[in-house]
Amino acid sequence: RLERIESFFRGPSYMKEKKECELCHKKVFTYSYQFHLHSHPTRILNWMFCGTFLNANNNAEIKALDIKYILNCAIELKPNNLPKYVKYCQLNILDDDSTDITLFFDQAFSFIEEARKSNQKILIHCRLGISRSPALIIGYFIKYMGYTTEAALNLLTSQRSQIHPNSGFISQLKAYEKSIKKSLR
């Protein structure tokens, strides 16, 4: 009877088991492991990560992932003490349905391509890695990889479940996709 009472207070075994995080090597309770992974940037391609402002300001994580380029997509965020070896680009994008995100595509894609062509890893981030940075990545996938908006969004959400660009960005990405297809004819 005493064992049952202790078990009740200590919880099931999965509440006690820990798993080592592959990225930061921190021991994390198994039940919260997936939630913990959301605290790290998500690898979208071998050289491209999507993340948060906290990821961009975590120099240990930047170094561990060998990130050499950081693209900040948030108007309200400024970098803190970046390592000198990191090349940085700031885009002043407001996460609002009425913001024309396509105005930022040329500068963003040029920076992303610079990282890719130099075989360097890039972190693309906004405040939470949910709307602005994924919208830019989707636009990049449309232009450079021939994806549809839906296919790119599905790929990103399969890797980073919290991704949810605002409805204005999605509408603009669909229009951008049509214009890219039209220009290829």
C-alpha cells in the first residue's frame, strides 16, 4: 500500500525518465523532450535554420550549430553581443496582415543566397520563429526551389510545428507564387 501512495506522488515512470538533448546535451524529462526541442532553432535544410530571437542571442548555440549568418526579420528586435564571425542582416518587418512582406524578398534572398553560395549555415529568425521568418523561407523556397506556397508551408510545419505565418503573408506568398510561375512561361 505504501508503494502505491509513493507511486501516486512520484507519478508514472515517464515523469522521472530523462533523455539527453541532441543539440544542447542537457538532460530533459522524456515527457517534455519535444517541447524542449522547440527552444532550439529548427534545421530546415542542412545549412538553413529557423528560430527565435533567443536562439539568435545564444552564442553557445550559434557556435555549436556553426552558424555564420543571421537574418533578423523583426523590426522590434536588435542583436545583443553577436560573435564577430557572424554576418548579420536586419529586416524591419512588422508582423501584421497589412505588411507587404514581398518588399523584403530581394534583400532577404540575396543574404540567404550569399550564405548558401559560401557554404555557410544561416539562422533566419523573428521574435518566435512563427510568422515572419517562416514567410521569408517559404518565399525563398518558391523562388529558388520551385515549391508551391502550400508545399513549402507543409515542409516547414512538418519540421517546426509552431509555424503559422499570418493570413496577409500567406495571401502575398500565393500571389508571389503565381507571379513566379507566370515569369517562367
